[in-house]
Amino acid sequence: DQHRGWFHSSLLTACAMYGRAPYRGLLTHGFTVDGQGRKMSKSVGNVVAPQQVSEKMGAEIIRLWCAATDYS
């Protein structure tokens, strides 16, 4: 998990060593869920590979999905 792992460990280490954060800003997002509202996970097997979507529907649909995501 990048949020608890890399983001927090980088922040805590840099603050302890240098007294400041290692980055000026950081954008994180929540989980992507499937049609039943379950977190999408490789271990569960309910993920959709972007390459498969791109091959079937074109890359523009992935761009639209990314652009439509609310990061606020």
C-alpha cells in the first residue's frame, strides 16, 4: 500500500532527518471499486487490465476515466 508505505515513511524519515517534508505536494486517491462496491484487487481477481480496455475500446476511454475522476 503506497499511502501507508512509501508516502508516510518518506515523510516521517525526511521530517526526522531534515526537519521538512520530502515533497511540496502529494496527491493520493481512494480505492477503485467494482460493480458491487468491492475494492478492486489483484488478489481478489476483480481487476481490469488497462491494456485489455485499450485494445478493446481504445486508449481514449482510459483518458476519459482519468479526467473524470474527482481528486478533491
